[in-house]
Amino acid sequence: MKCFRAFAVICVSLMVLTNPSFAKEKQREWQTGKVVDTNRDTTYAGSVGNASGTATTSGGTTYGNANGSSTAVYRVYETYTIEARDYVYVCQEHIRWRWSKPAVLTVNGPVQFAMEKDRIYIKSEDGSEHETKIVKKILKDQQPTANQPAPRN
């Protein structure tokens, strides 16, 4: 009886701890930026395939045949250029599967994004989140305000 009770306590505590409603949701600081450009890049990654063959030896001579096929493998990346307040970010999303879709964004339109270390999370226009890796970070030129004179060269 004590063994059953201990087992029940362990099972209930595991169910509570693994329940997604109890898990702390990742809070991101979302910013608004502007989509400057998007681009799809396809890079050749190699090929995969199979080959088979047979060989026979007759009188010191070997005869054989071989057949096989190979398929090219490509890596697909969607590149986004996002203009924020102080920086312009160039980031890439790796499209891993044939049925995966990139973020739906409008060039020169607004975009919601959040930054974490070397990643940018983008909210697509359809509401889905897409994880991208920062490829380049460009400091925007600071325009002088009306009260500050322009720097002399």
C-alpha cells in the first residue's frame, strides 16, 4: 500500500511539472521595425543516393554492371533586412523542410521582432513566430537634430 501511494505521488508530481500550462512562457521584449528587404538563397549542399552493382569472374576476366541514382541536396535560407531605431539587422531563417514556409512580411511594412543574444524572433503577418540568426548588424547614421550643428570635416 505504501509503495502504491509513493508511486501515485510521483506520477501526480510529474504530471504537474510537465503540464505546459504550468510551464513559464518565454517573455520577449517585442520591438517594431521596418522590413527593408527579403531574399531567398539556395545553396548546394551535396548529393545523396545509392548505387549497386554485380560482378562475375570468368577465366580471369571480371565482368560487371553498376547502376545507381543520386539526388541533389540544397540548403534554403530566407534573408530578412530589418531597420530598427539605431541599427539595421540582416538575419537569416533556415528553411529546413520542403513544407516549411518563411515569414509572411511586406517590404517597407512594419514588423514585430524580439532580440535574444544572436537571434531575432520575427512575428509574421499570419501571427506565427520565426527564429532567425543575425548575420550582420549595421549602425545607422545619426542625423543631427535641429538644435545641433552638423559636424565639420
